[in-house]
Amino acid sequence: MVTRFTHPTLSRYISKEFALSFFVSFLFFFLMFFLNQLLVMARGILAKGIPLGSVLRLMLYSLPSFITLSAPFATLTAALMAYGRFSSDNEILAMRSAGFRRFQIFSPVLLFGILISVVSFEVNDLLLPAGTKAFQRLWIELSLTHPGLEIEPFSVRTFKRSVLITGAFDEEGIHPMMIIERTNSGDRNTIMSRLATPDIGGREDGIPTLRLHDVLSLEPDSLKRDTWSWTRADSMDYRLLSGDSSVLDQQPGPSNLRVSEIRDVIQDKQLRSDERMESFEDRIAREEWELSTRYRSLMAGIPLQGGWDAVQRDLSDLNSQKMNVPQDHSLQVWKLEFYQKYAIPFACIPFVVLAFPLGLTARRSGRAVGFFIGLLLTSFYWGMLVLGRNMGLRTDVSPFLVMVVPDLLLLGVGVILYTRRSVA
């Protein structure tokens, strides 16, 4: 029956077609995300006098996020385009007539999907946190050299552990400026200066610094709340990214961390949440036991202070407490980010499983139809992700479900269609 048209030859032929379609699709989605971000920055940053070079650096640090989003969508569209072209040109029929099984036709793209998932995950896990940190660092520097980017004159701005109060802006800097900083012990130190000027790149360590002039610092006594100590100085350097004082340094979020680091944070938060829940349940159980003891005493005719009215009042308070179960919303947020770091990169696998049977339905203009269907499916998938994330942020629904269900749904539909096409 055949020939020299062997399985490796078939794999190379299909892989070449998919690779070409993937390149075109990836370029399309990448440019779409890139241009959208560029337009946002042009409106919000270039309009405020930020140098073009700094804007391009911000775009460079954003590239890992564009790659992570573009790869799965490009995989889906490329598979649809490739198999759509094979089907419309009757090449699928020729492959089947030559004796090749359906899985042999599908396996090259499936392997590509797995490979792209792994690469996309590594980019998401390694490059994205590094890019996010570099982006935030540059943003801090730009915020200092161009205060209008983040801080308005005569305004109050709350940051991680500090409150920044600014006066007028001019070429000299910000004057006056007041920084109210919360220490690790919970006290609030106050730093007042006549003039604050940014010092970017002037230090060997490269850490963004504010040079404060004519400084007055007030520190409360940790033992005597009505006692303060004060210090005056002609100038001082306020390091924005140090461990002790941080004005613009935001709390490290999931996007700044690798998957292993996020897992450690989740475990720590889960442990503290379980401890709070255990304490809550012990307190409720203790109050229920005390209330039941008082109830039995009253039923036995033993007089108690307050009588039945006090018992009913305490019962109502206890029911109200049961409704206020302690919850850690930040734990939900971190779990959502954790599962999203897996869901988006590994969406390539359900995408190619779904794309194969759909691509075989094309009868004409296979590439164009495949590209159009790919856009519809990516929009549908992205909508499900956004909806699931919003549900996870507003409710107690399982973060695993809302992040993974879109992938499982597409995988299930793909498997059903693939099975039916195989039987047909």
C-alpha cells in the first residue's frame, strides 16, 4: 500500500505546517498585547513627559507576560489553521487512505502543545517575576524623577507601611514633604523636611533614595506613649527600598514570586488561618457548653442572675458570632494566582486536543476559518478565566475550580469530539 511516506516523514510535514501557523499566530497575539500596552502607556506615561527610552524599558520588562499569554492562544489558532488547511485540501483524506491512524496525524501537534506548555510555564515562573520586579523598580525611579506620575502635589498617599504627604512640585524637588512611617513595633515615626530631591543611581547600591533637607524626625517612646524624642539634621538620605523604611516599595505579590515561593506563602497563610479557625471553634464550643450549663440549671429550677432573658440574649449573641467565621481573603487571592500560573501555560494541551477535531471540519479556506474559530475560542476562554477570577475574589468558591475548570471544560469537549470523529 504505501510507500516511502513513513511516519517520521508525516510528522515532519505536519510539524512544519503547524510551526509556520504558530509563528504567524504568535506574532499576531504578541503584537496585539504589545500594542495595547503601548497605547496605555502612551496615554498615561508619555503624556506626562516620561522619556521614550524609559517607556521602552518598561515594555521590555513586560515582555514575559505577553509571551505567557500569547503562547497558548497561538497554539490553539495554529492547530486550527494547520488541520483546517489539511482538511480543506483533502490531505487528511489522503493521509487516512495511506493507512495512517488518526492519532498518528494528531500526535505531532500534541507533542508541540506539551512542549509549548512547558516552555510557557518556565517563562511564567522564571522571567515573569524578574520582569515584574524590574518593572516596579523602574516605575519607582520614574515616580521620583517625575513625581506627577504617581504622586500629586499637595496630596496624601498611603503606601505599604507609610503615609507620604507632599507639598508643591518644582524643578528643585518636592517641598515640603512629610513621611509618617510605621515601624515593626507598631509605632509611627514622623519625618518632616523642607525639601525632598530624588537621588536615582547616585549610590553604589543603586537603591532609589530621597535626599531630605532641613529634617526634623519625631519618634515615640515605645514604653511611654506620651514621650517623644526628636532629631534635627541638615540632610538625610531616605532609602525607599530598604528593609526598615519603604515608601514606594509595595508588598511583594504573587506576580513577583515563583511558584515554589507562592506555595510557601500559601502554606504559611493556611497554617495561620487554620490556627484562627481552631481558636474560633474552641471559643464557640466553650460558650455553647457554658450556655447549655446555664440552660440546664434554669430547667432544674436553680435561679441564675438574669434568668431566661440573659440566656436568650447570650444565645442570640452566640448565633451572631457563628455567622462571623474568620476568613483570610488574601489566602484566596494567593491561591487564585498560584493555580493561574499553571492554568494559562498548560492550556496549550486542551487547546490542541480541541483544535484537532474542529480543524477536520473545515471544507474550504481552511487557514482563514481556523484563524477565525481560534479568535472566538480564545475570547471564550479568556472570558471564562476573567469570570472565574472575579468569582474567586468575591466568593469562597474553590480557586482550583475557577482557574482549572476552563481548561478541563475545553479538554472534555475536545476528547468527546476526538472520540466521535475516530468512531465515525
